[in-house]
Amino acid sequence: MHQNRPMASVLIATGERATPPDLTGAPPGLDVRVAAGEDALEFFPDAEALIFWQNDPEFLRRNWSLLHRVRWVHVTSAGVEKILFPALRDSEVVLTNSQGVFDRSIAEHILAETLAHLQKVRLAWNNQRQRVWQKYETEIIGGRHAVIYGTGAIGRETARLFRAVGFEVSGVGRTARSDDPDFGPVWAYTELAEAASVADVLAICCPLTEETRGSVDASVLSRIKEGALVINIARGPVIVSDDLIAALDSGRVSGASLDVFDIEPLPEDSPLWDHPKVAITPHIAGDDTQWKRRANEVMLEQLRRWERGEPLLNVVDKALGFVPSGR
């Protein structure tokens, strides 16, 4: 920033239990304040930039009217559907996310769940607990087709990883095309059922938008390749849960690995808990031990760009509900 320009006020509002970010390397030309929970409200009126660090989107929604000067909001998540409440969406405030932080860890989670399914790892665990010596055959990757629903950064990293270990890969994105360097052929969202018909693995990596909400329903699951595995690391409401359970019960879908749900934490009375074909993880697909360090690096780079007046990274198209990838 110019030397005689007043320092811009940046507020890092952390969750009550969140570890504050490491500000080593933060640009000196910014007035940065860090506060947790309700203590952050004291600084809301003067904040020109708000770093929402592992915080509850509802907290921001409730107190949005206190942000009189804010021009930029940055979040540590990749998904932004919960923070895109009408007042923020309709404002001129720039919203950025932490795209890129979770790509590899989520891609590896998807691959791990796929291999666990093909190799019947959970059957082995169950047999071990019951001291059962039972031989069985497993499946290999060769000749199998993975369809990645969502061609953004996470889906693209997943496609690269799956292709590297021998899967045939295709994608489902906003625009149909045949020449994508990572996916190869890409179906349009409207062709999801057709794409599912060739999927040995359907990996759901798309953002939650009005277009994708409830899109994996009976009409798609009735056409999915017999015996397919469904993996959801996106958002729970992309899948119609009752339709998925019906497809599992009928045998059309051989298994489901679910990291996200309509309601989180998953209610104790959910039938998914006890379903023999369902593997559950508690929304941790991207939470490897280094994710906070990477999120910290993204935040610092954003602050440096903000100070210099340069374009920010990962600017969310608030009308679309995600960071556009181009196609």
C-alpha cells in the first residue's frame, strides 16, 4: 500500500475453539486484529476485510449488519453454500474461499474408500473381530470406470489420481466436452444419468447449488451401472438419501461411502448408521494433518495481495455459488 494511505483494518474472526492462524509473514501495512467468538464483534464496525477462520457461518449471518465497512470476506472452507446468505450474496463484498487446500487429501480419501471397497477391507475387519477365517475374492482396478461428478479443483485432482492408478475416467461438469486433459470426456450436468450408466465408481465432488441439490436421485440411481460404488464428499443434499438407500437395498448400488450428510452430525436414528453397505466418515475427507498449515498459507497470500491491491485468489462467483473453473 502507499506509505501515506491509512492502514486497512483486517479482522480475523476465529471460532471459539479454533487455534488462531500463524501471522508470521503477514504484510506489515495492514492493521490485523484477531478475536474469537463474540469478542470479534467489537471490531466488526471498522473491519474492511474479514478472515472467517474456522467459524460458524450462522455467526456471520446474525451479525452481518455490524460490518459497516467490509469489502472482502475470506473463508477457510472450500464450500460456501452456508455462508452465501442473501445479504452477503447480494452485496458488493468480494468472497474468497480456500480452494486448493483440500484437493489432494480429498482425492486420496476417495481413492482409499474405493480400494477398501474393491478389496473388501471392511469384510476383513468384521471377520477379524468375530475371529472368522473366511476366504473371499476381491476386485482389481483394471477396466473399471470412475465418473467424477464435479470438474472443479477437487474433482480434477481426483481424476488425475484415479487415472494414474489405472481407472478409466470421465467427468460431469457444467459444459460437455471431449478434450479435457484430466477427465477426457465430460458430460453436462443434464446428462448425469447417462454418465452414471457407465460408472463403476460415481464420485460426487460438485458444489451444492440449486442445480445440484437432489440431483443424485432415483432417476440417476436407477440407471447407474449395476454394482456401482457411490462416494459423496461434496454435500449431503446432493443425494436424495431415501433413493440411495433404496438403490443399496435393491443391489443396484453395491456400496456407498459417505462423508457428508443432510444433517450433521448424522442423527443417531439415521438408517445409514447400521446399513451393511454404507461406510461413514464424519465430514473429514479433507482434514489431513497439514490442512490448517495450507489454509494459513492461502490466507497470508491473500493478505499480501490485498495490501498490494492485486487480484485475490479463489474469488467466488456468488451467483453460481463456487469459484468458476472455466468450464
